[in-house]
Amino acid sequence: MRLTINGEAVRFSLENERTLGEVATAVERWLADSGFVVVALSADGEDLAGSPRERWQARPVDGISELGVSVRHAAELRLEHWRAAAGVLDTLARALDTDKVDGEALAAAGDALAALRARPAGPDAAAAAARLERSLAGATAAAVRGWPADRRAGTAALARELSGTLAVVAEQAADPGAALAAAAEPVARLLPGLAEVAVQLQTGRDREAMATVTGLCDAVQRLLPLVSFLPRDAGRERLIVDLNATLRDLLAAFEAKDTVLIGDLAEYEVAPRLAQLLPLLGRHP
């Protein structure tokens, strides 16, 4: 069977795959390892992406001569989604300004907010999205048209704020090297402060300790969405998964007021992982 990716033939050999579904899964996994997402799939010219997988996944591969795959880089798609969401939310803001909101605009905004939950754009966008979701909760076109003018104006301002935030993030991500360097700087600057957290807690300086931890967590959350724009690096990705889990443990320890655990996690778990991660951000395999 011949495999083409974006129209170009590539070398590909079957192992134990016997059905079209097994081959498609193997190809998708192989491409995902390089940061690509399959956006279209065809077998001997027949479009597969437009039909349910269960209709064709059991088809034997023996009778198929060519599998055609169209791919996009995951980071490129993420950037497109952020830009599209910015446009949708700007449209919603203008509709609110003129009191011409319809069900289509509200549905598009809901889809954009759901996409942002799946593809986070950093803490600023997440906070703005949460405020807008609260304002739009349960809203229908008829209900919005009955809102007082100040409520419509306030919701329009929230939609415009989120749209602007996404536009800025997308612009920064278009030059990921520069954006990562800028986002990594505050992380590197705040990192040494983690060694002081245990002492701060022991001496009653809880507010200083909390400021150090929350400031660093915020800086890390600004950094992580940009990492997806770098070439894939399995070691870096494993480290980020571990780091996220450790940061969640650290925030949970703060909520539980477990000062001993906070100090241990900050100094011996979070700090070493961040120290390992920062040098990897400029590494291109």
C-alpha cells in the first residue's frame, strides 16, 4: 500500500496492521509524535474523514492501493483557533453594542469558549473567558435583547477584552522563539525564591510565601501554551506533565495549609523540574 502525506509519497511499511482502521491509527500516532494532526483521510480517492469511522475501519487493507493523508501542525491549528475565537468574540461584542445579538452569534461564542478550554491560551485568556462565560450563562438571544443597556455594554466589554487578549497571544506565538524567551524570563527570575518559601512559612511570612508561589505558577502558565509551538521533544513533554502535576500538588498543599509539604514541594520538586525545563525551551531536536 502506498502512503501519501499532503500529496507526497512517503516510505511506510505495515507491521501487524490488517484493517484500514488499524493502519489509520498507526499513521495518526506516527504523525502525532512529530506534532502533526490528520485533517483529511482518503483510501484510493474515497474520502474517509467525512464518514463515521465504524463504516470503514474494518475494511481489509489488501485491496487498497493508496492511503492519502492531509496533515497540519498542531501548533498551527492552535494558532488558527485562537485567531478564529478572537474574531468570533469581536463579532459578539459588536452585536451587543448594537443590540443585534442572535442565536447564531451566541452559539459561535459558546463554541469559541469551549475551544479555549480545550486549547488554553494562558492565564489572562482563561480569566477573561471565565468572566465572559459567567456573564453569558444561560443567555438566549431573546433574553439578551431584554437586558439593560449597562449589562449589554459590560458583556460586550468582556467579549472585546478576551478577543484582544487572544489576538495578542496569537501575535506573540507567531514568533515562538521570541515569545518563549520573554515568557521564560520571569520564571527564571522567580525560581530562586522557591528556596525561601519554607523559611518564610516557618517565620510567619505566609503572605510572602504565597506571593512567591502564585507568582511563579502564573508565570509558568503563561509559558506553557507557547511550548507547543516548538518542535516535539519527548523528554521536555514528560517533564512538563510532571511539573503540572507537582504544581497542582503545591496549590492543594496551600489550600490545606500544610506548611511542611509546601516547603518540601517548592524546594525539592517544583524548583528542580523548572531548572531542568528552562534550558530545554531553546532546544530543537
